[in-house]
Amino acid sequence: MKIMKVNVMKKLIKKKTASRTKPMKTKQWNFPAPKRGEGRVFSKTKKAAMKMKKSSAMKKGSKKKAVKKTKFMKVLYVQHGNLTKKSRHERSSHKRTVEYFYGANDYQIVKMLIEDGILQDLKGTVCENCGKGALGSLKACKTKGFRYRCSARGCQNYMSPQSGHSIFSDGHGAHATSWQHQAVVLFHAVQNASQTICHLMTGKNHKTIGAIYETNDKCRKSDVENEEKKIVYGGKGTVWKDVEADEVDLGSQSLDHHEETEEDEKIEWEQWGGVVERGNRQTLMLTRLKPKKTKQRATGPGPMRSADWLPTAEKELKNRNVVLHTDGARAYQLNVDGMLHDHVVHMKKKLVVNGKVVKKNGLCVWIKPKYTKKFIHTLPSGKKITRMGGTQIIDRFWSHLRGFMKSRQVKVGSAKTSVRTRSAQWDYWRRGEDLWLETGKMLKRLAKK
């Protein structure tokens, strides 16, 4: 009996010790899956590993042959030209700062502006007064400051360095603006600082600031219109370039005497269309569109119409070896020789199966918009190319344009709106470069014409 009791006690002790060593069961918490960071990468790799184990186990147990999986092929969004880079203005360095202008005297500031191309060196040019004599070198006058003097005997006229300049002005008396202040105001205009900030930083009159800002935008517009004529899209031979096209609405206003007009034609819109080649921002081309008038509470004039798109497509993209990427507007689906086309959907749609809308828990199931998508195109030679559809680059310019128009009043069909839009286009062409030196090059080009 004693032996039996001892064995029972041993069994009880073993059970107790075993229960102590066993791990405690914890509840499983159903946390949402991580959306970003290391947690998302870890969860994705863990799920992929579990799927591989299950698939390998199924393959071992089944007699069917394993299906080969297609390898993932990475398709670059920008195939040709320069890849898009994030602009870091806080890390960029330029040749001039405000300190250079305020720290220079009159002679130094003139020489500095001539070196940067903002002012033209008039030495040796024909005098505007007589049209015969040549201007001498820049010299200081007691009462007039620094001037160029005509060499003709009967003329002897003095000319200021900014005479006939597109932006700078000349004057006398208390209301005259010095070269230093004009250079600083132009520097603010070139860097796209608002006129309010420029007034607070310099303390100059708003009329002086507004005049320099407006003349700078007008010079940019004339330069853009001259340079746009040289733009050529497409590739040569077997090279096919990617081109994006889209439109943007900048503002609206009610028509004069809109109470007397029909309900569907009370609001007019400011709409622009754009075409740009991926990897080459200097190929951005803008056209002012003529959208239809809408009713008073309309959200917009709608997409680009065929009457606006057809002239651009026939003139710029026909027979140019171009793959056009757009959104789902019908106007872009016109057949143009020598051009391939694909589009993405920029709006969510209801899921429809067999002609019926799919519902879940009484609510419609929506398909998210696809801003980029892979497309396989067949060239006329029979070769197939894979490209990434989307309008990411030109959409980036639209946000840049809206930032330019943010502090300005948009009047539909006005010349000021057109000038400001062209100024934003010029700024986009030179993004990442020293805008002060680029302004000097622009003024030199305009002076030749």
C-alpha cells in the first residue's frame, strides 16, 4: 500500500511541474495591418513566406506540374531624357544674394548687372539721339552719375546704362529709384516672392514694385512665345518618346448681364491645355482653350473638346513616333497617324458584374482610380514595347501653375492672366537653375530681336 501511495504522489508532482513549465495561452488581438514603414515590409514578407510554404506543400502532395510564375518587370516612368528630381530650394546656392546689391556702390552695381547680363554694355553702340556717333566707355559725371557719352561732334549726348531697358527705369529727384533697390526688387520677382513680401522687405512703393513685376512677366511671355516655336516632339527611327497631355481650370466668372442669359450659359471659365515630353521639361507647350459656358453651380467646364485638341495633335504629334499618355477624356481618343495612345482613369467607378452594380452590406462597391498603369503597345514594325501610362509630370506643373496664380486675381480671357501663365511656364522650364542668371540670358535674347 505504501508503494502505491508513493507512485500516486509522484504522478501528481509531475503534473504540477508540467503545468508550470507550459507557456501561458494569450489572446490573439486583431490589430489593423500596418500601412507604412518596417511593419508593413515585415508583414508582407511574412505573408509571402507562408504562401510559399503552402504552395510547396501542395505541390509535393499533388501530381500536377507546378506552373512557372512570370518574373516582375520594372517599367520606368521616364524612359528617355532626365529623370525627375525633387527640387530643394533650401539647399541650392546661387551666384547673387541681396547682400551683393546693397553692399555695392553705383559703379560696382552697374558692372555687376552688366556681368550677369541684366544690363547691356552700351560701349561702341550707335547713339539713339543722333544715329551717327558711337557711345564711349562708362564714366562718372558730376551731376548725372555714370553715363555713356556720344562721340559725334554735334551730339555729345549722355545716355544712362538703363536707357531703353525692358525692366529698369531711369529718373531724377526724390521719387527716383536707385539701381540697388531696382535690382533687389527684380531679384524678389525672379524668385517668385509675393509683392507684399517684397514691399515689407524693401519698403519701396507698391507702384515701383508692381511695375518691375509686370515688366518681368511680360519679358518672360515674349521669350516663351519665341522659344515655343523651336519645340519638336517625338523620336527618330525606332525610338518612341512618351508625351503627356492634359487640361486645367484656373478660374471662372459670371457673364455680364448673366441674369438675361440662359441657365446653361451663365458662367465662363479660364482653361488651358498642355503637352510635355517626359524627361524634357523644356518641351512644355501651353494653349489657351475655349471651353463651353456652364450653369451657375457647375464644378467645371468639363474636359478638353475635340475642336481644341485636334489642331495641336495634327500639328505637333502627327508622324512623330510618340506614345501619348492622357486621362479618359474622349477628345484624346482621336486617331492620329504615327502616334500610339493609352489613358488612365482619374475617378472612382462602381463595380459592375454582368450589368449589375455589386453591393456589400447594402453599399455599392467602388473601384479606386488608377493614376498609373502598365500598357503594352505594338509598333508598326511588329515590335512590342511596355510603357507606364499616367499624367504625373504635367499634373505636377498644374500645381506649380496654381501656386503662381495664388496671389493674383484670375480674370477670364484677360491679358494679365495669359502673361502670368506664360511666366509660370518660363519658371518651370528653368527649374533647378540660377533664375537670376537665366533672366540675364533672357534679356540678351530679347535685346537681339
